[in-house]
Amino acid sequence: MPTTADKRATFRKLHAEGCFVIPNPWDIGTARYLQHLGFKALATTSAGFAFSRGLADNAVPRDVMLAHIAEIVAATDLPVNADFEGGYAEAPEGVAESVRLCVETGVAGLSIEDSTGGKERPLYELDLAVARIKAARAAIDKTGGDVLLTGRAECFLVGRPDLDEVKCRLQAYAAAGADCLYAPGIRSREQIEAVVKAVAPKPVNFLMSGALGHTVTDVAALGVRRISVGGTLARVAWGALMRAAKQIASEGRFDTFAEAASHPETNGFFRDDMKAR
């Protein structure tokens, strides 16, 4: 069983060269199945976990999210990156305290967003956003743990699809101590290349949240180091459930059950996983 230090060292090495996919489980079962498939690291998903609790994204309290992150970390031998939303605070001091608590869960990495959650002011002003990243960096450094910090520019997700602003923000977050940079919502090859070039040589995370037509090979060729899927796997599962339940409710039919994983396959995986542990 790798130690926390081992996981953090492995996670940093993954960002040094090449490109890897970091899928996002939302519970213990999905974490263990994704590990079984040979992925090299995992990341939590705030949306996927929120949906499993009957909540909207960004509505999970900090303590509940910290408990979930700790549960995922304990469930797998792989490094885990925490989708830590906006650090559960606006002031840099509050972000620092939240980050300290997140580091204590044993994560190998965590991300901090610059979105406010408000409509009139969807993003923090750049000076404050930078101060928040600096506070997160300082909190990580004080723990002595080599946790990888990802700075996120949420421009494209909050209705400000300005690539120049994205690049400016990511460059500022890199200078403030972010180890990896992330602009969820960019889609085209040109946008990806521009972001990678803007923050080089620091690694970039790309969000594959839909059928964009890119393969892992395509994205790797553009210089991306890490590909995450956010809440998409959870939404794939929800899509299957919704289609099946709607058909039962509206048509009295069960045709979609033909697409279900078999009980022997699913149960067999978990039985073997339990024995291995």
C-alpha cells in the first residue's frame, strides 16, 4: 500500500512528461473500478458527488466534502486530486484554512477556482484571485506535504469566453504558485494550444466534458499533460438511469435494461476486489 508521500511523488511525476487521463469517480465503488482499469490517478468531482447527495453542484458543505475526499483517498492506492471548488471561502485566509484541512485528507493535489458563484460578479477580481492562489500555496507549503496545486480560470464556464483573459489569469496563477493550470470550457484545438503555450512549461489540465471529437492522442499532441472528465462519468450514469426510469414511467417498458452491466460481472468485480484487500 503506497504511503501518502508515495502518492504525492507519483502524482508530480505524472505531470513532468507525457499525458495522462485522470477520471472522476463519485463514490468508493467507482473509484475502485477505475483503479482496476489501470488509470494512474483519480480526481473527485464536486458535481458528481453533489448529485449523489441529492444536491446541486456547489451546494455541498465543506465538512461533508472533506469527508468525501478523505473517503475516496482511503479507497484507492492511486493519487487523488481534489476538486475543491473555490476553497469554501472568499478571503485568502479562509481559503488557506480550507486548503490546510484538505491537505490533511491525504490528497496528492487540489484545485482552486476563481468563480464567485454570483451572476453580477461571476469571477473574483484578478488581484483577489491571485491572493487566493498565493494563500493556497502558502497553506500547502506550511504542511510540508508536496501537494500539487491547480489554478483554475473559470471564464468560459461563467459566460466570459475571453481567451485573452483566460491566459492572463492562468499566467498570474502560475506566478502565484500554481503547479498546474486549468481553463474548463475551452474546446477547440486553437484554444487548447493557446493555453498550453501561454503557461509553458507548466502543465495544463484539459476538461473533456462532452463528445468534442478529440482523442487522448489528439490532446496529448497539443501539449496537454492531464485530461479530466469532471462530472461527465456521473452524468453518463445519470443519463442511463433517467432514460430507463422515464421509459418505465411513461411507456411501461424495460427495453433499456438490455444495456445494463450484468450482475455476475459487477458483483464478481467487487467480490474479487474485496478479496484483494
